[in-house]
Amino acid sequence: MLLSAFGSLLQLLYLAMLVLAVVAFVFAATAREDAYRAADKKKKSFWLVILGVAVAVNLLIPMLFLQLAGVVASIVFMVDVRPALKAVSGGGGGRSGGSSSDGPYGPYNGGR
């Protein structure tokens, strides 16, 4: 019983790694090529190859070491490259040119 629970936990872990790699690949594919250059990151083709290999490894080769390498690449893309691409492309997380004193419903003026 404990072994089957561990097996299902591993299957969920493998599924989560696959989903992360696919989501990172889709984000890399939908970003503009010039945004990569403007953000001073590697080329779009580099990230598409790395993340595509991560997706392929997760789907075809069930070797945990290779899958973990793909997870690391996906996390680096999601944490470092994607925010830089969004900042260059003007997608600043819902703020379009707002100041630092803007709240969720507009500027905060201190109750004045």
C-alpha cells in the first residue's frame, strides 16, 4: 500500500514536471524574437531548443536525472527570462505605465 502511494506521488511529480516544461515552452514560443535581444537574454531559438528537449525528455525518456535538468531549465526561464521579456515588451503585470503609488483600483492619494 505504501509503495503504491509512493508510485502515484512520483507520477504526479512527473506530470508536474511535464506541465512546467510545456508551459515554459509555450511562453518561449509566443514571445517576440526582438524581446530576447532587448532583454539581453539568449536567442529565442536557444530557449525553444532547450525547453523542447525538456518536453521531449519528459514525454519519451523517463530518466529522472534528465527530467530534473529540464525542470531546472524551465525554472530558469520562468523566473529569469520571462519577467525580463515581459518588462521589455511592456507587460508589467497589469501596470501599464503606473507609478509606484498606484493601488489595484488606481492611484492612492492618501485619502485626499
